[in-house]
Amino acid sequence: MGTLLNRLIPGIIWLWQLPQHLLALILIHLWNATYNPHHGIWLIDKKGIGVSLGSYILLDKRYGCGNIDRITTAIKHECGHSRQSLIFGPLYLLVIGIPSAICTNLWDRLFHTNWPSARRERWYYKRYPENWADMLGGVKREEWAANKRRK
Ligand SMILES: [Zn+2]
């Protein structure tokens, strides 16, 4: 019984996040994403895009221009969104995905075009649900920004 349950759990966890997992599979197909086994993420050819849909993380293949600190920080942040997906299950897109896409991402792209990038980044990661994703993913944004300034 125990082993049967152990075998069923990954499937149950996958189904719990079904809406975002289906969306991920559609985007992976539409965007011709390639899997990167080293980072455990899907690389896409979409400028500046990073999306976390349950167990699937899709990230712009040029993100961070090879800067390993930036890439690692982005992956940790997206893992934070994956945890939010585990918590909210079928409500993830409603509670996290849509607010993040519209109130943070789209808003920033539309209204902050003449802001310096550091200010945009600060604004972006202080907002819900981004600040919470940072916390869940173990990203210490202020420390990271200070390190960047020192370099
Ligand atoms: Zn985010």
C-alpha cells in the first residue's frame, strides 16, 4: 500500500497543477523550447521572458547574457513560483500567474519604459507575487544588487 501511494504521489502532484502544466506543454511546443538538463529548465527564444508553470520553468535562452549569478537568481526566483504553484494548485494562474503577468510584467513594460533598468528591477521584485517568489526561492535581492554594484 505504501509503495503504491509512493508511486501515485508524483502523478497526483502533477494533476493538482493541471491548468499550468497544460499551458506549459502548449508553450513548450509553440515556442520550440529546448530542455536544459543542467539547470532543469526549458530555454526559449523570447526576449526577457521567464515563466514558471508548476514543474516547468521557461526562460529566455539569452537571459543574463551568460552571467551565472543572474541566471541562478532567475532560476531560484522561478522555483519560488513553482512552490506557489504547489500551494495554490488549480488556482495558481488566477492568484499568481495573472497578477504577475498583468499587474507586474505588462504594467512595467508599458509604463516604465523610460525608467533606468535598476529602478525597474527594484519596483518589479518588491511587488506581489514577485517578492513572495523571491522569499520562497531563497533569493536575497538587496544583497545581490549590492554585490552587483560592487563589481
Ligand atoms: Zn516572477
